[in-house]
Amino acid sequence: MGDLLKMKSKKDPYKRFEPKNPVSSVFFLENTCKKLKINLKSPYAGLILDWETIVGKTLAAHTKVASLDKGILLLKCDHSSWAATFRFQEKDFIKMINRIYPELRIRKISLKIAESD
């Protein structure tokens, strides 16, 4: 019991890691995106942010939006079995993406097998 009281009376060892002037995460994200010239309001950014909602949690864990060029959406997939699973629903995903983000005009989805990051 005595050791517990000694521990409580000591200063918090992690206190030194607390920022003196904390910045909100929204402010940080907006400024970082501005510096990187990323428009969070663009349909492409929306697609990336909504990816899990569009394809579901399980597929989103194994697929990642890599790029979009001339109506072809390139995805990175961490294993060929997940690519095959994605292919079963590909047409439905294209319809859903085009309904949510018609500006993107997705015609085709291309999958590249790549090791996960």
C-alpha cells in the first residue's frame, strides 16, 4: 500500500509529452492537405475517404484506391484471393461509385496485386 501512495504522489512521467499549445486534429488535417495541395472536397478524395463504406470493411482492409485515370480506377489488392472476391462484385461497385460520384465517370476497375503497406 505504501508503494501505491508513493506512485500517486510522483509527477506523471508522461506529462512532458503533452503539447503546450495543442492543435485540433481538423486544423492539422486541413493545413496538411492544403500544403500537399490535396482538395478534401474533390470527388476523388471523397471516394478514398468513403472506400470502406462503398466496398465494406472486409474488402476495404484488403484493397486500396491507388489512382484514377480516364475512367479507369486502379486498386491495389494485397492478395489474389481478395482480387477475385472483389471481381464478383465489381459491376455493383462501379454502379455505386458512379451514383455517389458521377463526376468520376468510372468505366472500369483495374486490380494490381501488391503487398500491403
